[in-house]
Amino acid sequence: MTLLLVFSVTLLIAVLVSDIAERSILSAALLFLVAGFLTGRGVFGTAPELPHALLARVSEIALFSILFTDGMRTGGVSSIAESWHLPGRALLIGMPVTIGAIALVAHYALSASWIASFLVAAVLSPTDPVFVSAIFRFEAISQRVKSLLNVESGMNDGLALPVVMLLLVRSDHTGESLWIIVLQLVLGVVIGIVVPWLGIRLEHSRFFKAAGIFESLNAFALGLLVLAICYSTGANLFLGAYAAGITIASLGTSAVESFESFGELIAELLKLAAILIFGAVIARHFFEALSGWEYAFIALATFVLRPPAVVLSLTGTELAWHERLLAGWFGPKGFASVVYGLLILQAGLTQLAHLVAVSVAASIFVFSSTDILVSRWYEAHQRRMPQQQP
């Protein structure tokens, strides 16, 4: 009940200060992280006992909802194909370079094995734009940059997951075989495509038609069915969510439009709940002693290594230098890193999981507090250079 009370009060505060937050470094994500942290430290009474399984389940569902809505925001297969060259560079060049750089630092600075080094690098490689939502409200930021960040963040979760699972198998910390993991990944994509395709075909037939309030529930029902089937079959939730969102965007424009405001509201509530629980869970062990090298690793892996890798991957494209810097800087770690970090924790790699938790917390704090500042700098830069097209 303490957690529910804290969540309710924090939500009300977030609503009341939302106008201020849009004009300052204050963010709802940071507010809920701090509230969860204080709850876990017992500031509001007895600290609640929160099993890691609760955080895992809430984070999974939150990440599913975010990837589902992100998939629909892509505009479908045709839109992705038209603008694939920029996110493709970030994913196929920038992401591997980032993973390699983080792994090198982990191996030599932390004396971790190569498998452990690449494991933590893969966990910290996915990005999450929900913690930098301010950049999507600024018209001065070009649509190509917004699309780049959105498509990249939606797909890098799925690309990192096979690497994480395979490295866990190699480290002998999971009982699942390689073929089972591959089957789960493929099955998630298949379910994410087939279920929405069948649902939309039925709704578009002469026998069925969504009407009234149920129009907004059409995409929600399809997403919920994909989630339930993935849980029942063991298929990968996240690839299923993103594939489902893209499929709906490709086949059912009306479903996307009617779901947009409703879906964003659901995803936002789940995101804030997951952040609150995450803050409460990590609070007890957050101040456990870390060495200077471990703090240096967190800083480098979270804030330093991604920007040059992304800028390098986008060199030679139509993006201006300030657009490449913007895309490179915004690499916040989010729910994918939380969920994959929990897989590491369940495998018994507690120190690596602790590093991931601190990295995610630092990422939420810094990126959700600087998005408005960087966006305003970008807007001012655009005004000084009117000859450049946004």
C-alpha cells in the first residue's frame, strides 16, 4: 500500500508541475525515480519488500507497451524502408562500435572476462527515447533526426537481446539452449506479424467493424493478445511488440490514429510505475561500495562512448554536424537495460547487475534533465543558421 500511495501522490505532483517541467530540467521520469528511491530507503515509512520478480514483470510490460507504440510510430514497413539508411547506419555501425568500446573498457578497467565484458556492453547498448521526450516536441529538430532516434531505439532492444542471451549461454549461467533462444526470437516476430494481420483483416471484412469507443481499443486488444500469446508460448515479448506495432501501422491507419492518445497514456503510466519500482528496488544497494574504476566505467559506458560511435556511423550522410551530435548524445539507458540487467542478476552476476542499475539511474537523471536544455540549444542554433533546412 505504501508503494501505491507514493505512486498516486507522485503522479498528482507530476500532473501539477507538468507545465513547469516542459520549460525546465524537471522531468516526470526523474521525479518518479527519486520518489521510488526515497521509498526504498524507508523515508516514507517502512521500506516495502519488493521482489525482483515484480520489477521484472512491470518492466517487461512497460517495455512491451513502449515498443508496441514505437512500432506504430514508425509508419509501417514502407516508411521504414524510405528512411532506413540513417537508423541502419546507427544500428549496424554505431551500435557494434559502442558495444565493442564498452567491452574493451570493462575488460581492461574492471578486469572482467571477455564474455562478461561483452555481456554488460550488450545490456547497456539499447537506447530509450522516452526519457528524452522533450526533443520530440521541438519543431526545430528535424523529422529525420526524430525518426532516426525512434527507429534506432525501437530496433536496438531486439538486436541486443540475442547477444545478451547467447552470452549468458556461453557463460553457463542459463539452462536454455541456443536453439531454444533462437526459436523464441523468431516466434516473437511471427506472432507479432500474424496476430495483428489476422485481427485487422477481420475488422476490415464486411462482417465486422469497430465502432465508438471500441475503435480506440482495436489496437490495444491486438497488442494485449500478442502479449498473452508470447507469455503463453515463451516467445520473445519485445520482438513481438515491435513487430506488432509495425504490422498495425502497415495495415491499419485508422487503428493507429484511434489508438495514439490512448496508447501513449497507457505506456506513460506503465513507464512511470516501472521507474518508481526500479528506484525502490535499487535503493537498498545503490550506495554499496564501488571502486574508482567502476565509477569511471559507468561514466564512460553511459555518457562518453556512444556519441563518437554514432557520429562516426553517420559521417557522410545528409545530416549536419549538429544533427549528428544530437543523435549521438541522446543514448539514454531505459527499460531494455533494466530487463536485461535483471537477467544478469537472475544468473547470479550481482556485481555486473549493480553496475547496470547505477548506469541506468545515472542515465535517467542526466538525460531526462538535459533534453530540454539541448533541445533549446539546438533550436537557437537553427535560428542562427536559417539557411539550413530543419
